[in-house]
Amino acid sequence: GSRPRVVVRLLPTCSPAMLQLRKLAPTSNAVRSITVPAQSAAEPLTAAGASGTAAEVAPTTAPTPLYNTSILQDALLSRHTTPLEAAVESLPRLGDALALLRGWARLHGFA
């Protein structure tokens, strides 16, 4: 006979208590970058330039709203799944509707 198809997904999450929500605002940058020495096209990078004697380039501070949102979604995963599981148990057809939606999303390249 055919074996049932089993998919196991491990979704690492952290407690929302570990996060400082103000740092994950849409206008915040939650990605740290390093400062690198500036290099002009005419000036090859030398050991002196690599040691930081050349002018420094400021790290980017552009907001990272998509990254911040994904961190928040991961942290709030258990808060969202518990009510969803309760809804699926109380509304048997909701599970079927979600399965149909999952198939449609996969067919259209969303999953």
C-alpha cells in the first residue's frame, strides 16, 4: 500500500517578552551592519585602508519594516495558533476551507 505523507515543520520562535517592541517599529532598523573603510575607484584597498585609516562609510540606518514584522510574527505564533485551533475544532468546515485555501495558494505560487 501507499504510505501516508508526513511533513514535519519546526518553527523556532521566541517569547514576546524577550523583545523590545519599540525596536521593532516599522520605522526602526533591526539589522546591524559593520562600518567598512571607504575606497575610491582610483585607490586600491591597501593594508592601511583596511586598518581604518581611510574615511569611514557610515552604516546604513534605513528602516527594516519587513524584517521587523517577520520577527514579530514569529514571536506571536503561539498566540495566533491557539485561537485558530479552537476555531477549527468548533467549526469543522473551517478546516476544509483552510485546506482548500492552502491548495489554491500553492497552485497560484503563494505557498
